[in-house]
Amino acid sequence: MGNSGLKQHMETAQKTGVLKVSPGKLNQFPPGFKQLEGCLRTLDLSDNKFVILPPEISQFMQLRHLNLSKNKLTKLPDSIGALTKLETFNASDNSLSTLPRTFSNLINLKQVILSNNQLKQLPSIFCGLKHLDLLDLSGNSISIIPGEICSLFVTELNLNRNEISSLSPEIANCPRLKILRLQENCLTLGAISSRLLAESKVSNLALEGNLFELKDLANIEGYDAYMERFTAVKKKMF
């Protein structure tokens, strides 16, 4: 995007509160960007060349939606925790291996998409965020789902295409979890807890592409209870 096109986009953003500057070659905030601090609600910087998000992002405190997908990000600044009005955050297709602990300040988050990064652990910073509905961590390198997951409030958790071999039974205590995606991992049948099937609220459990045959799931205690939830949801859809 040329300078004249970018300037026009920024002038429009002052009126609409929405700025999209993708695709492009940006690796830093453009000149004049600071003038949007008080009005910007949606910022789309996807498909650019950011390696590090400038800490000045903290000044855009009216942001509700931030899209950083398809960049070259290796880290995010601690200052991102100042964006307390943020509702959706997308940083898919980057190179993030860690996340700042200040994410736990973003109490209004509803959707977080971090697919296709380099995360090796389930980010505990999202536990306790009571408005978070969707957490997409697919396509990372996570191997263990620890017990602290029980304080995750999401209704949908996508862990497809990781390296998960251990799944804590405490996942059954997730208060709102209904859709759990675990396709293409390293789970054995023994890693699937009977508590997940019998006691959780999960009604859609995707397990294709693991180290067991799906039909063998029926041999685990609690399978009938899971199927009752699954069938009840299906009936509501028709």
C-alpha cells in the first residue's frame, strides 16, 4: 500500500474507528498513526512484516478488535495488557513461542486465535477470563494439558494439530466447555479420562487422528453419558 493510500485509510479511520492496512510491507507503525489513539476500535494489521509489535500499541485503549495474523511476530509487548476493552485478538500464523502475562488483564476478551504459532505450553494467562468463549491454539507444539485448565471458561477450545499426549482429568471441571477439538495429536485411549466423558459439559469431542480407533472410545466408562449430551445438542439443531 502506497503512502497516499495509507493516508486516505487513516483519514477514513478517524471517522469510522476502523483501520485495515493489509496486505502490505509494514514492520512498524506508520507516521501519523498516533493521531488515531482516541478513536480506533478495530485495527487489522494482518499480512504484514511485523517481527515485534511496538509497545505504543498500549495507547490505543479504545481497541475492541486486533488482527495481527500472518506477520512474523516472535513476541508481543507487555504493554498489550493495557488494551482492557479488547474483545477479539487474532495472531494466527506467526512465530510466537510465549505470551506476556499481562494478557490476563484483558478481562473483556471473547475470542482469541493463536493457531499456527510455536507455543509449547497451554497459556495459563487465559484461565480465569470469564467472557472468553473461543480459544484457538491449533497448529502449535503443545504436549501436555495441565490441571489448571479447569479454570478456563471457554465454550470452545481448539487444540487440533498439536503434540498432546497427556490430558488432565481436570478438564472435566471446565465450567462452560462444550466443544473440545483434539484432532491430530498423540493421545492414546488411556489418556481420555472417564471424567471427561461422564462429568463434563462437553457435547462435541473431536478426536480423529490420534493413536487409537474412535470406536474404542465406547469402551470407556462414561461414554453413554457423553453420547446423551451429543445427541441432545444434535436434536436442538434440527
